[in-house]
Amino acid sequence: MSFSRESKQEILRAEIEDDTCALAFLSGLIHSCGEIKKVGSKVAIKIVSDVEELFEYCQKIIKRLYGDDIKAELSENYNINKNLYYEISFDVEKFKSLLLDVGVIDFDDNGLTFKFEIEKNFLIEDECRRAFIKGVYIASSTSSIKLSADTAQSCGSGYHLEFVSQSHPFLIELASLLAEYGIIGKIFERKNSFVLYIKDAQTIQDLLALVGANNSVLQIANEMVTRELRNKVNRQVNCINANINKTVEASFKQVAAINTIINTIGLESLSEDLQEVAVLRLANQEESLDELLKLSTIKLTRSGLNHRFRKIIKIASTLEE
């Protein structure tokens, strides 16, 4: 299961007790992903979601506020990229009271009109604002976040969460609303829609906490720790490998120089101090300078030992010219 869908399911496990906040939730839901559908003389507003639990959640709110007389319709006729999407339809005539209450429709001299701006009454109280944002999050948010626990490989997907809408003014209002909670996103146009996106892990955590997805907040926090630990281990491994490569390269040059001297003027032509380190290197070709000092009785510092090897390499270079 994707991180995005799991976070939405977590939100839907908590009921909204206040009636006004429940309407604010439905308003955010319909405003952010509602589409007008006309079949014959009937006009309906539909929402599409990949979260199956959303339909039952909406039905509970509708039953509590409007009784058993009206029910939304559910169809499972969307299958995209192996994901099943659920279409929930609200017949405008049947749901007139609800749609008026959530600020989606209005009546003027020309009859029925659809409202695209956010109903300001839902933004007065903090709890209702949060409920509205919950509806928007469930309806129109997507995320590319992948957790390390869900894959055997490292996750290099980064942290990216976005809201997608056909309405640029709506996203501007949403961005302003989120900014009141210190959650700052950026808006850009993508093909025929608009996107409000967040790419900072801490800001995404703040958003998840705002909509009540507390377990998802912890998952992000754990993911940040896991990735940092993995990066630290990788840096250490790379450092160790780099040091090993340097040791091997240095040893190879030293052994090659010693062999050049043996094959030309002979090892005995060197001074005793150089002969001593040459024999030590030939006997321990894979060891670092520090290890050579531990294995020998030579009273030298690491710098002194390295200095002797540089002399040997210089002699061998002269012989090769």
C-alpha cells in the first residue's frame, strides 16, 4: 500500500463529531475534486478516490446530518495503472440541501449556479479549517514518498507531496490557508491542471499532523532517521574503501620499485635502513604503513617510514630512465 493511501485511511479512522466541521470536510472534498456530471435531465456532482473507506465515511456524515432519505451512489468503474478508483455521485436535486450547506451550489436569478470559491464560514474556527483541509487532502493529494521498510532497496524518491486541481484560484486559496499554519508550498501549471507541491520533509510532517495523520508523521520521522543512518554508513564505507585503494596503490608502487632495484643493481646495493623497509614491504605487501610499523621492530614514525619508501621509489625511477 502506498504511503499516500495509508495516510488517508488513517485520517478516515477518526470521526468528525462537530456537525459544522463535518460539512467543512465534505466541502473540502467536493471543492477539490468534484466534477459536474450530467446524465439526461439529471445533474450530479461526482468525486473519484482510490480510498474505498471514503464512501462509507461520507455516508455516515450524510445519515447523521440528513437522515436515511438520501444516499450517495458508488460505482467501481475506474481502473488505472492497476489501481481501483471509486466514483461517488451526489445527485444535485436529491442532495440540494447538502450541496447548499457545503457551499458548492447557489441559486440566483438564473437558477442553479455552481460556486467555486471556498465557503468562508468554514474557515472561521480552527477545527473546521482543519476538517476542510482533511477533505482536500483526501480528495486531491498525492505523494511519491516511499518508505525503506516497504522495500529491500534504499529509497531515493525524496519527499514530495502535492495537491492537484483544475482551479488555479482554489489552489491559491488553499496555499494561503496552509500558510496560516506555517505550511508553505509552491504552485505551478502541469498540462491542463494546477499543482500545489511541498518538497520539504519537515513541512510534510507538519501537514500530516494538521490533518490528523499522526502515525504517518512518525513514519516520516523514522524514514528521515533511516535515510540519514544509511547515508552515514555509506559515507563511512566509501571512506574506508578509498583508504584501502590508497593503501593498495601505494603498496603496489613500493613493491614495483623494490623489484626494479632487485632486478638491476640488487637489493644489497641499498643502505641498511632502506634494505630493512624493502624486506618488510615484500613480506607484507597488503598492509598499510601503520600495520607495517606494528609488525616490525623498526623504531620509526609513519612519516619516517613513508620517507624511506619515497627514497626507494626515487632510486627505482632513476634506474628506469
